[in-house]
Amino acid sequence: MYTRVSAFIPNSIRQEFQRQLIYNGIEMNANKFVGFLFLYGFFLGVGVAANVFVFFEFNPIIAFSVSFFGFVGIAYLLMKMGSESKGKFVESILPDALRLVASNMKSGLTTERALFVAGRPEFGPLQLELKNASKRIASGERTENALRMISIGISSKILDKTLWLISQGIRSGGQIADLLFQLSDDLKEQIALEDEIKSNISIYVLLILFSAVMGAPMLFGVSSFIVQVLSSQISAVPSIDPASIQSGSLGPISGFASGDGATLDPDFIVMFSIVMLVFTTLFSSLTIGVINAGKEINGVKYIIPLTIVALIVFFSARFLLTSFFGNLI
């Protein structure tokens, strides 16, 4: 049944989920997984839409869309974050792994044996890939092809480019051990340069964090309180005789005193502030992800913590203002 449901899903979406399953080491049929995900997302959306329509009289189409796409989107984001985290870890230990393989080859071990011995537990997911590559070479597969297969299960552009360079070196007949030593040194220099860049731009990350969790919530809290005060004071203004307003005897304030202009609802301002804070923390988190790791997906993990802190600051600011200036309302 799940496979039949997945047939209605675009092929590009199924292929993307298949890649994420491979990156996360989940041995499951991609069509069945996609069918399961979308089918249960559909039923979840129908259930949520029916409940919010019955109990809250909310638009069922919007509720269904948010629930369905939210369920599928969260599942994809969790898989994407897992694959990116796995790739970042491999990139961090890749120089040491290359140096170990090169040292093994320098000591006289064959290529497949050098890869197998280099597959240590501290290398995490790279351990299994190195041992699998060793087995492929021992079974008669070409060395460059076996090495290129390592990057299939790991989402890392650096690893893919490194393996491509090694494959080109093998084809050209170069000294593989010397090439691995050189690549290891280059990767270490690149990692050191990236760390230096991160330290130089850390001030920008702090500014973004401060504006998202302190500046914006406090400003929204003050502005929403001011609107509440103005709304309560305007509503307390005594009514003016319509005859005096029509005759113009009140002079230039007649237009203001007529009360024709509609006042803003304080509850609407509070809800607007909350929505804007959610979007502010969302884009701030994505920006931090780009600055720290070069990809927006790496900032998704900051969205919920930053949103919670921003809302706490917002309601705390309103509480303090209400405590000290509540007599104005």
C-alpha cells in the first residue's frame, strides 16, 4: 500500500528522501518510507483540520496544510540535520584518517589492508565505509571506484572532492601515500582557516542573537504595552455631544473627539508581535547557520530555543511594565 501511495509523489522528492535514508544509514525501501510518511501525514492533517474546525471554527484547509506539510517537513529536516551532522563529523576527522591510511601504506601494507586497519572506532561512520572499501578492493574492484563509493553514504562535499583527487592520483600513477599526506595537511590548513574565520565573525553572531532574543522582544513588549495603554485611555474618554461636533464648536479637536477613527485592538498587537518574533528568530537562526557552517540547515536546531527565549523576554517585559505602570490601563 505504501509503495502505491509513493507512486503519486514526484520522483525528485522520492530520490531526495532516498539520499537522506542512505546518508543516515537507514536500511529501508525509499518508496515505502515516502508512502508511509505522506499517508500518515495526510491522515494527521485531516484529523487536525476536523478538530480545530469543530472546537475552534478555524479554517480547515489552512489547518490541514500546516499539519500535513509540517509533519513531512519536520521529518525531512530531522533527516537532513542528521546527515549534515554526520558529514561535519567526518570532515573533522578526515585529515587524521588520511594520514593514518598513508602511514599504513608507507609501512608496507597493501591498499586494501591499509584501509581496513585505518577503520578505527573513533572515526565513527567513516570506519564502516573504509572497511567496506577495503572489502571491495579485495574482491577485485578497481581501487579508485571502491574509494569513490565511500562518499555515497556520507553527505560531505569535502569528502567527495578528496576522494575524487585520490582517484585522479591513482589513475595518473602517482605515489598514493605522499598524496594522502599532502591532502591531510591541506585539509588541516583549511579547517584551521575556517576556525579563524568563525572567530573573526563571532561578533556578528552575538549581535544577531542579541537582537533576536533581547532587542526585538523588548521593543515589541514596550510597543504592545503602549498600545494597550492608549487603547484603554481612549476608550475612557467621555462621549462628546454630536451636535457640538457637527456645529464645529469644539474647534480643531472636533475631528479627533468624534471618535470616527478605529483604535487598534491590543490583543491583535500582542498576536502580531508573537508572529513577528517567531519569524525574527527563524531567519536569525538560519543566518547563524550560514555564518557558522555555510548552510541554512545547520541553523534549524537554534529555532526552537531562540523562539522560547524571545517569547519569555517578550512576556517578561510586558509583565514588568504592567506591574509598574498598570494604573495607566
